[in-house]
Amino acid sequence: MNAVEEHAIVILAAGASSRMGQPKQLLEIKGKTLLRHVAEEAISASIGPVIVVVGAFSELVEKAIKDISVKKVVNLDWKQGMGTSIQKGILEVQNQYPHCQGAILMLSDQPYVDATLLNKLLQAHLDSKKPIVASSYQNTLGVPVYFHASYFPHLCQLEGFVGARKLIRQHKEKVERVDFPSGKFDIDTPEDYQKIKKKME
């Protein structure tokens, strides 16, 4: 495995989708569930192992990606917030893939994320040497976001509903950005879903 490939992708898909009223990981756009779409894009990026952290609806969610080559990890503490899923995913990277030099964190509800963007995040790290590379949209920096392995201990200390943006803000001088205007489109409500589905189809 060469240096470019030694980076993991962690997909956070453990939430209960309370505002949606059903598992948004399993909503379909263009004949695929959202989770399957982002998982296939992560695999297509060809930068290293892909880990999917599941929690709520774990059996249904796992079933949707049972035939693709991702490592599935169950977060039993998903009710305590996204921080627990980040911990679970990063610990899995450290334990199972100790060669990985970093990891990209991504969600299952950003339908415009693709392999090209994921490769841009990694390339921006390799070019800038900065340990964090965040997606830039709507005057904010967020996910998908790349973290060098030196930040794994920080990620494993996140708790409750605190996500990666806390570290992006705290270490802004060490953050490179990649423009991703479509990052503003995510799916939290039935209205979001219908609007984006219509736009994409």
C-alpha cells in the first residue's frame, strides 16, 4: 500500500434521524439509499479502508450495505451523540488499520459528496502539509473533513453531541480548506429530502 492509500474514511451513520421521522440513511435518491451512495463513493476514492459506524436501526442500516466492502462498527452509545460515533470509528482505525496516516470523517446525509471531493481533501493535506483539511461551504468549515493521525487522540476525546467542528475551530491555524459549495445541502427533514430528490433526479 503506498502513502496515498494509507488513509481511512469513517462514515458516521448511527443517528436516529429524529427530525426526519424515519432512518434517513435509508432514503433513496436515484435508486440508491443515501448511505449506499456515500459508501460507494468512499470506496471509489481508493484511499484506504472504509468504516461505517452504525447505531440506531443498525440491522436495517447494515443490511443496506451488506454486499459492499466496508467495515461495519456498531456504536451502542449512539444516543449520547455524534462524539461517541467519532470515537468508535477512530478507535477502529487505530486498532484494525494502524498503518493509516489519517482519516476522513463524513456523514451519510450529504448527497453531493463524491470520490472526487474525498481525493481533493487528501491531496490538499499532502500539498499543504496541514493536519486538518475541511470542506468549505456557506461561510463555514465542516464535513467531510480530513484529520492527520496526530489528531486521533483529540477525536477520541470528543463527547456527547460535540462533533469535528469543535476541533476545526480550536485549531484553525492548522486547517486547510477545500471549496465544496454543495456541502450546504444535507437532509434533515422530509422537506429537505423532497427538495433534494427533485433537484437530483
